[in-house]
Amino acid sequence: MAVKIRLSRVGRKKKPIYRIVVADSRSPRDGKVIESIGRYGPQEEPSLIEIDEAKVRDWLAKGAQPTGTVSRLLANKGISG
């Protein structure tokens, strides 16, 4: 099973909030997730980025691959991914 760390959209129309989740790469964007490890609010000033670093490091050690956007968010928080 290929596991990805990616964004899952929540919130209402034109006011997105994203959860940073660990999910099977074959599941849909807002489908079943394995674990929620943070959240990202792009429309707040400054952008809200909350990440549980211990969980992220654990999943990266297990072989989970972050998507491009999540990689940039992790780099912004100082977590190598």
C-alpha cells in the first residue's frame, strides 16, 4: 500500500481549510484517511500552518511520501520531508 501525506479540503465554498492527512494514495482527496496530522488555512493572514511534528517524522520514517504542496509546508515549518 502506497501511503501519501497530502491535503484534504474542508470548509465552505470559497473559504477553504485543509487538513494535512496520511492516506492511501488510491483513495479520493476527501475520502478515507489513516490519520490527520495537522491543518492549513491559506486565507488567514499570515497563513495558518499547524503540524504535529512527531507524527510527521514517524510517518516519514515509515515511508510515507508527502505531496509537493505538503513538502513546501513542511519545509516552511523546518521539517525535512
